[in-house]
Amino acid sequence: MTDSLPIIYSKTEFIDKLKEIAARGWVPNARKGNSGGIGNTLEDLLGITENNLPIPNSGEWELKTQRLSTSSLITLFHIEPSPRALHFAPSILLPKYGWSLQSDSSHYAQEGLSFRQTITATTPTSRGFKVLVDDIQKKIQISFDSSAVSEEHADWLTLVKNRVGLGDLDPHPYWGYDDLKHKAGTKLNNAFYVQAAVKREKGQEYYHYSSIVMLQNFNFEGFLQAIRAGSLLIDFDARSGHNHGTKFRLRQNQLPSLYKTVTTIL
């Protein structure tokens, strides 16, 4: 017995299928206990796996889903900073700038370390980290300003001073424009952005896929502008024993601003 062939949609058929799913109204979360249930449930309804859109001869497509009326961020892609050989997050940021997994304390060796920061270009985090956009060197980089650290992290700042001093990061973790263009071009050149209303009844979560937008021709200048405006953030999540990866993440409803052609389907 052979495995069944994957479903293949034309672009028109795919749009029609999305409209048909939206017309169903409320559908149950197919993945109980999964925070990514909106995307997973839609993939199940479409008969596809792992965000692999089976649309031939129409360029690369990505499926992006998000709750309506949420402050949660949408992940664009994962990419570790350069210099890559340094393994920056687990080898430098975590041991030199990390804090206790439980609380800011001196018992780091026993409790393990965490370096979890969501960083923007507009305002330093409470621990003094900020995104810099360098158009001269054509790179996005992370800086550290000890004077921007809030009083609540004074004990942590003392530990940083003892470990590495209070100067800026040296070297800076960074992403070259060309690397980001390539990553975005392979992951985000075209996308369907589907948003769903959410409700809960008797412990069951339901989704209504009620907003569908087709996005074409990724615009790198729009990407850079989103970083400058603070709507595109860089998210580190390294912990003792495991690096969960570095992500570029976008605020609610900002995805269309990254594309040259925006078509509202529903």
C-alpha cells in the first residue's frame, strides 16, 4: 500500500478553499493544548503539513496565521546572529549577560541561566539592550547600554560588571542586510496572512477564520522601516542547556507593510 499523494492546489483553488473554511464559521481547535492551534488547525483543514503550501508555478508561498485582536507577535523566521562561529546567544549572551531562571540572585550555578529578551530599535529593554540599524555598514546589530538598565535589575547589573564590565557588547551580534534579504526572500517572498477570531465554550477553543490577505513581492525596505519603527522586534531565547533560537517577530497587523502588493481576499 502506497502513501496517498499530497493535495495540490492552484492559487485560485487555494483561495477558494480558504473562503470555504471561513464560511464554515466556528471550527474547533484540532490541537488541544497547543498554543499554535490556529495555524495547525488551518493546516489540517487545508490538508497540508508543516506550512508547505502546495501551489505550483507561482513562486514560494508562506502561510502566516494570527489571532484577531491580540498583542502577540507573529514570527517571521529564525536566524542566528553573526559572527556565526561565536554561537553568540548560548556562548556569549547567556554566560555573560544571563540571569537566574528563577529570579535575579547569586545562585546562578545551581539554578541555571536564562537570556530571554525581545528587543526593539525604539526603546532599550529594562536590561539595556537595543536594536541598531546601520545603513552605512548595512547591518542590524544589538547594543548594550548599562545606563539604560532599570533599578529593578541592579543586582544583575552588578553581576554583569563583575563578569564582563559595563561597556557595550564587543563584538556586536549582527545580521547583514544581504543575509536578511536572502532569508526573507526564501521564507517570505509571497504569503497568505490569515487571522481568526477566537472563543472558548465548555473548555473547548474555537476559531473563525475571518480575515484573509494575499501578500506578494516582499519589500526589504519595508522590512527595515518596520525595524526602525519598533514594529519588528528581535527575540532571543537562550537557556542553560538549550538555545530556543533567535527570531525576527512582528507586531499585530503589520505584516502587509512588508509587501509591495497587498490583496484583501476576505
